[in-house]
Amino acid sequence: MSNLDHSARAHAKLSASGAKQWLNCPPSIKASAGVVDTTTEFAQEGTFAHELSELYFSNLYEDLSDSDFEKQFEERKQSEYYSEELREHVEQYVNVVEETINEAKAQDEPILFFEHRLDLTRYVPESFGTGDVVIYYNGTVEVIDLKFGKGVEVSALNNPQLRLYGLGAYELLKDFEDIHTIKMKIVQPRLNDISSETVDADDLIEWGLNTVKPQALKAYNGQGEFKAGSHCRFCKIRHSCRARAEANNVKQDDMNAPATLSDDELAELLHKLPEIKRWAKDVEEYCREQAFENNRNFNGWKVVEGRASRKYVDDGQVYERLKAHYDPQEVTETKVLSISKLEKQLGKKKVTELLSDLVEKPQGKPTLVTEDDKREAIQNSAENDFTVFIEH
């Protein structure tokens, strides 16, 4: 069942998606009031991916006929956000959901919800969220969340947004079903990543009532202390927040100073930023070099192979091979598209089929990351084939 109009999708004042921020820094929500929200192209692309996935689910599990599916799919293909690459990623996500539902069917006749509004008001004032996929079977509620971004890997472990969705799904079904387990899963098809967390229902409710609710009440009333951290990433006042400035050694002696920096303070800080950036880069490069070349250990950090971009072995051969499969009359580019753009037009499977032997991925530059990064640490030795590039 689905009950959401994507085009009119709204956000609560204390949204589940912003839970990491208001749980850690309750007063930041009220301090951000009046600051205009901006919608990025990436967010709109993500919304389109959700809409397309819902179309698949309507055909698979609801009453949308194959002919109506094809008709609506063709309409969606006219969107500026549609590409063969996006379709493949959406289908990858749909396949994960199908597998999960089939596993549920092996135990029980599941109850299904797609893009369903979830009431969170037992834990967070005037709050709601959207469950991309909610499945109930045999005493278990499972929530699956699609993350369509590719910049940051998002884990389901201890994820407050997903946990709130789990609580919302529990509230949706608790009056009709005896629920003892809540499972939560994040699917990031563009990163080929799936993560999950399973929590006893009573433990999750205790977290909601004893951890979330007190912080949510503070956030709703604009109370509590400002606190800087990774949760500042999407805060509307991250650029002028005094607590964040002080956390980065920009001190203010006035205990009654406002929550945000004044224009004069920002102007003064602008003069200092170039040197702060240079210093930060110097520190990072020095630690990376020492950890990689001299095996020095910086607590909580490790060196891994950095991410590298794929490249063509020979542009000329790529052009000739593509030309052999496509009408030259349709070719409008003066040079071969990048691999990612070509995949967006033709689809990843087609590009792999045509050009797999003409694409290579070089080794990435050694990079310093925190220990919780999933990539394996580089074990440096005399036989190590990496070349360290030091920027001067």
C-alpha cells in the first residue's frame, strides 16, 4: 500500500532525516528557523528514483497492470533525471526488496507498505517520516530505505533516521500484530552497498522513549546546548554557527554572544581561512606520508588505497567500436563521452558488454581515513608497489 504523493512530499520540523542533527544539537533547529531550504539537483534525482521504484512495486505487488506500467514508464523516461544508468540502479534496489519479500513469504503471508507515511509523534513532537518499504511477517517488522546518493556511504548501524522509521513502522502495526523484532536495511545501489541492523522491539522502544524523546522535546522548544560535530553537515547555520567556530579554535570570550557569528566576525574569519586551509592540508599530508612511508600509528586512523577513476585504454579504439554498433548519423559528440556519461546513456551492462577490455582502473593514491572506513588498510613493505605522490 502506498499513501504518498512525491510531488507534495513534506518534511516535519523535527524530521527523521535530520535526527542526527537535532539529537546531538537540539537548539540548532530553532536557530535555523527562517533560513530557506534549498533543493539540489541530486535531491530531485533521488526523488525521481523513489518514484520510479514505486512504479515497479505497484506493478509487482499492487494492481498496476503490465500495460499501464509500460505506459507510465515511458512517460517517466521523458524526465530530465531519467537515464539507463538510473534505471539499472533502481532495478538493483527493487531486486533487493523482492528478495526480502520472498524470504518473508517463506515464513508468513507478509503485509506490505510502499512509500508510506509513518507517525512518529509518540517519540518526536509533530513528526512523521516516510517508510520506503515496510514489511511485516511472523512477528517481525522490516524497513528498507533507498539512499540514491553516491558521495557518502550510509550505514544502517545505529542510524537514528532508520531507527525512527522502525519505530514508526512499529506504531503503524502494533495494534494489529504482535511485534518482537525490528529489522532495518539501507540499500545504496550506486555504491553497491547494503547494510542492516536488527533490534529487539522493546529495546528500540526504550531508545525512542528514553533517548530520543527528551532530546526531541529540547529541540522542539529550542533548548539544550549547541554542539559541533559531523552532524553539522546539513545544518542550515553550519556556516555561521558559533559553537562550530569555537570547536575549530575560533574563540569568543563573551558568554552572552549570540548563537551565530556576526557579519564582522565572519569578515575577520575570512582573512584567516586561507592559512587555516593550508595548515589543515599540511597536517593531513604529513600524517598520511608518515603513516604510509614510516609505518607511524595515528590512533583511530589508517592508510587505504584511495578511490580512482576508470579510464579508457585507447579513445580511438573505443570510438571505432562504438561506431560499429551505432549509426554515425546519431553521433553528435566530437569526442568519446566519459565512462560514467556513456553508462548513463547506454546503461552499465551495455557499456561493459561493448568495452570491458578497453576500460581500466588504475591504483588509487594512498589516503588517510578513519578506522571505521570499510576499505582494508595498506600494509606497507619493501615490495609495496604504490608510489607516493607528494604535492608541493
